Amino acid sequence: MTTLIMNDVAMEAKVGERLLNVARRNAAHIGFMCDNAGTCQGCRCQVLAGADQLSPPSEAEQAWIPAEHLAKGQRLACQTIIHGHGEVRVLSRAEELRRLVLGIIAPRVGESRLNPLAPLVGILAETSVDQISRFPGNVWSSLKRVGLRRFAFPALAVEH
């Protein structure tokens, strides 16, 4: 068994499982909509440790995430497969944003509401620039991989 620690919560995972599937099974806070197609970007996460236990970046990840961010550990949980038996630590983008927003709404004692504002704006700006700078190649790559219907209507492909 592999231990996946997502958003500071430990969960058991098997070799061959996608990070997103482990997260969903354990009710981790992570976004998803495209059902492992790698098109919605909701499951973007930061690998904090154990990257050597994971699959190399997929075609979908290379289409949507710039190489410099992949090199720093940004991944799509729906595309990242566990390949080893060691510990993997991950912070989902959804959880990272939640923590920053909570820091603005309800800051800890002695902290300013403004402290998390710059990182929050930075993440939102970085994500927007990433997507725009990779357009239209990211869209064409996704269309080739998953087809027009699944790309345009990802929720229809989700298995319940």
C-alpha cells in the first residue's frame, strides 16, 4: 500500500490508482468535473513530496500546465497515477484556495486579513495566464484526446 497524504489527511492508495480516485473515495477536498479526462483543471494540485512515486506528466498535463510548473510539482490529480509504495504528499488547488479565502474571511488571531490576499490573487492570475498562454494548443490537444462532446459537456461523461 501507498500512503497518500492529501490536504494533511492520510489515506491508503494502491499502485495503479489515480490521485483523484483516491481523493474522491476518501472525500478529500478536491475539484473535479471531467471524470479523468484532464480538461476541466479542477483537480490541479501541488505535489509536496513523493513525486518519484508518481507517473510522469501525461499529455493532458503537458497541454494545460506549463513545463516550469510541472517541474515544480503541479499536477492534475485525474492524470497522475501512483507507481510506487512510498508516501506521497499533495495539496489540492481547491484546498489551497479555501485556506486562503478563510484567511481573509476569518483570519487567525494576530494576523491581518490582507496576508492571504497577495497569494490568492497570484494563484488566480497565474492560472489565468497559464491557460491563455497555452491557447489554442491546450484546447486542440484535449479535443483530439477526448472528443468534442466530452470536452464541451464534461458533466455528461461523469459516472455516478
